[in-house]
Amino acid sequence: MLLFRGGVPVTVPRAERYAVHKLIVSASRADSAKAPKDAMQAGVLIETLAVKRRLDLAEAFVDAWKVGPKWRERLEGGLERITDDARGALGHSIDRFRNTKRGGQVLNDLAEPLPLRTA
């Protein structure tokens, strides 16, 4: 890669956090023409991350879920907009996360249960 002078610093979000962000945005812009694209992008990222980075994906979702009621509402709305395959991949990732020491602790301490069918 070649840069002109010093280049431009760019902050790139972690992919799993970006996927969760896209879920939230798809619900926030439900009446916008962009909402289906946001949901599609979230779903594709979720399905991809569920293969190699499932624990990171699950933890990002759970972290967002813990933020508060408005975020939970938007996450639920976003989940309604993605495919069954993407929802299933996220649920499976959360099941795997639950089976880790940290994940089991975090999930047991949730004030509100997750909206996904998990084991």
C-alpha cells in the first residue's frame, strides 16, 4: 500500500461489534430504505463470524444486550430482520459462549434473558 505523505488514520471497528451495530441500526432505521441493507449486512457478518470467531460474536452481542432497555429493544428488532440462518448462527455462538467459564458467568448474571432460543 502506498500513502501520500502521512496518510489518514482510520479507526476500523472489530467485525463482531460492527455486526451488532448493524443489527441495532437496522431496527433504528426501520422506516428507511437503508434498513434492509443494514439487516443483510448484519446477517452476513454474523454467519461469517459464527464460523471462526463465534465466541467474540457472542460476547459482543451479550455486551450490547447488557447496555439497557433501548439497546435490547433495537437488538430484538434487528434480530427480526435477519435470516433464520443468521439468527441460528448467533444462537449457536451464544450456546458455545455459555459453555466457557466466562460465558457461563456472564449469561447467568443477565438481568433480562436473551431473545434467542439457546440451549
